[in-house]
Amino acid sequence: MNLAEIALKLSASPEMESRVAFYTGNSATTNAEFRRLVLHIAGQLRTLGLKRGDHVLLRMTNSVEFAASFLAVIWNGGVAALQNSQFGRYELEHVVGLVKPALVLVGGSFRDDASVAGLVPSSSVHLVTTEGIEPVAGSPAVAVQADVQPFQAEPNDPAFIVFTSGTTGRPKGIVHAHRWLEALGDSNRTRIPPRQDDVAFATGEWSFVSALGHNVLFPLRNGISAAILEERASPERILAAVDRHKVTLLYSVATLYRRILGQPGIEKRFDISSLRGVNSTGEPLEPAVKQEWEARFGCPVWEHYGLSEAQMVLGHGPITPPREGSVGVAWGVQPKIVDEAFQPLAANSVGTLVFERDYPGFFLGYLGDPQRTADSFRNGYFLTSDLAKIDEDGFVFILGRSDDCFKSKGVLIAPREIEEALLSLGVFEEACVFAIPDAEIGNRIGAAVVRRSEVETEVDSDIRSLAKSLGGRIAPFKIPTTLVFREALPKNANGKTLRTEVARSFLESA
């Protein structure tokens, strides 16, 4: 088994060679051209001495050469280590210390990257373009070893490493195996059966396993085309790419869909008629936001829930009708709701969401941290930090992270529920609920919001007008006692709102 060979198998067939693998800007790369580039770089890596199990750090932004380099490393039995291109010196010192790379492959925008200078020998840093690995200054061209066959790995051999964004501490390295692509590729193909004319497009950076799967590995493995966003995501850039490349399947985070809807009439400025569905992840998308999207853009929103330690594990799609408030059903995994003693709970009971650990899509472990790995698997389960419930039909309802919830007047408050109520008013683009410590009642309820620019509203900083607007939507004891207006809410590199940063900013200015 070899993950890269699995990814490229279908595209090597005669009927697929001339089809487009990737659209970028105003150009396209066919399956045959992409496969040649992968094998070319694989041959150069073999010349450079890459051996089985060697770690290769990739410092690139989304591009054809990024995808080709990733697969070329794995083709040779190496382990491709991906990191966020926005990481600076501090994060990179940590990443390099964990990865201990034999080679570092960089894209054109990192040709003279000072962030890696001195962290690894300069002779091990190589620039990759669409022509392959470029020679180090003053060195001869890197020769290509011909007819490089894929390394035949065991299913549990490591294939690649992704890093978390590091918003709750130093980035964690998550090691995935060669078996990952078969497990997750099957799940994603079943959830959204591919069509011959499909063009998939994910807005995130490929250092995140969600975008890596949806934008690179699943399209290649399942025989469809993909569009690449080579710049940072913005509402205009996303919809321009949909228009240009006739994207049919869009994958993004909830925050970006809210930002797109916050632009009045933006759906009329681009031809988005090719879209047959958009996929939202990262955090639950409120029913009001989904309804507005479907009314304005004319295509359904399919939610899914993923983990960096796997990828998409829960969701709904064209063959699974949505159920209001639910993120969907399980794909390939076996979810359960358990109590503090890890005992399974009955349907519709609230508890901790866990998954049976024997799913082949799960990671091998955290790089250099066996104790954290052991702690994440207990009693035969992979543990999450999410509170959830599962109904009689297997639909999963995510209620929020257990570490986000807090008590006010002795009642457990789930911020997600209040945020949905705020966004259902139709006047806020974003909302984040947080705890304000209070000696008398434990915590008061605070809410930071971003106004939608085109909406005139009577809801202002007077909390009484907010309470009036929310009347009947949530219980009175859940209505925020403090409302804070912001131009934008802080987010991590994957687009998730940083709740702790919102709370810290408020408490420091209070």
C-alpha cells in the first residue's frame, strides 16, 4: 500500500489522462501532466538521498507543485510534514524540532524565507516549481532517477504529518498513516457521490487536513477535478474562482459563509450557477444562515464535522436529508455519547462525544508526545471535547465544546445556542458568547457581535433592546447581560473564532 499510488491510480488510466486534475488562475493541469510532475520530483528526491521514513518539511502555499511535492515524498516512502505557511520563527523552531527534517521543500514565495534560516542546513532546503526541484545556488541541476517505483508501505506506516494551528498552545504534530486515504476517500465519496463534471474547491490552506483531503487527495482518488485558490480567501476571491472554474462543490468554514452573506448582492456579481452544493465545517452553521444562503445562492448547504486526527467523520449531503440542529450522521466511524465513566448513554442524552478507536481513518499519534496520544484513546474510544447527543436515527447534535460551556446562576450555559439566537435576528454577521466572572452568580453572559453593514437595526448597546429582540427565542436567563460591538472577531488560521481571545480582550478593557 502507498497513499500516493492510491491517489494517482485512477488518473493514470488512458480515459482519465487528458482530464483536468487542477485549475489554477487561468491555466489547467491535466492528470497526465500532474502525474509526470509527481514522478519527476520523486526521481529527484531519490537522487537527493531520500530514504524510507525520512521526514520532509513542506513550506508552501496551495499550488500544483505543493500537491506534487507532497505525493512525491510519500511515493518514495518518506513522510511529508505540512505546516501553516503563516507560521513565524517561533512556531517553526518548534515544528522543526519535532519533525527533524532530512529535507525542506519550499515554494516560490519562500525562496528567501528568513524564518527557516539557521534552523536546518542550507544545503537541505530546495525550491520546488512546476518544473521540479530547482538546484541550490551554485549547484548543478538535480538529476532525475528514472523509473522510480512506489515504496510498498504497510497500512500503519506513517505517510504525512499535519500540525494544529497552535491557538491553545504550541502546534501539535498529528501523524497519519498510508491507510488514511482509503478510509476517508470512501467516506467522502459515499457522502457526496462524485459526478463526471464535478470541480471541487476548498478555501483553506492544505496544511489543514480538511482542505488537503477535499481539495487534493479525494478529487484525485475519486476521479474529479479541483480548483486551487493560490491567495488568501475572501468572499470576492472565492466566488470569482467558482465563476471562473465552474466549481460544483465548495468546501469552506462557517465564518466565510457568514462573511459572504454579509456582502449585499454579492451573489449577483458572479455566475455561481455551477454550484450543486456547498460544505460548511469548523463550527455549526446557524439555521438562519443556511436558509439565507439557500435563498440567495440557490444551492443547499451540507454541514460536516471533522477532526484533525481523522478528517470528515460526521455530516449530511445530497443523499442524507438534513435534520435541523444536527451536523449529520456518521460516515465510516462509530460515534457514541458517554458519561464521565465512559458508559454509553441512551438516545437524546447529553454527554461527551467519542468514537470507537478501530476506525482506519484515525491518526497514528501525536508526534513526539506518546502521553498525549495515550490520553486521547481511552476505554476503546477516541475522545473529543465536544458535548453532544445522538437521536434514535443516528443524527448527531453538537452542543458545544465542554470547555466552552460555563455556569450562570447554577445553570449550564452552552454558548452555541445563544449565538444561534443572536444570528437568527438577521442583524449580526458574527456572534461570540463568553463568560464574565461574577462573584455572586458565578458568571454573567457576555456577547461580542459584528453588525451586518447593510442592515439598520434597533438593537444597540442598550441590553434592554437586545432582550426584547430575543424574547421568545431563548429562555430569559440565557439572554446576554453584556453586548459588545466589534469590527471583527479574532480567528485562528482555519477561520474559527477564538472565544478565549474575545473574552480576554473584553476583560482587559473592562
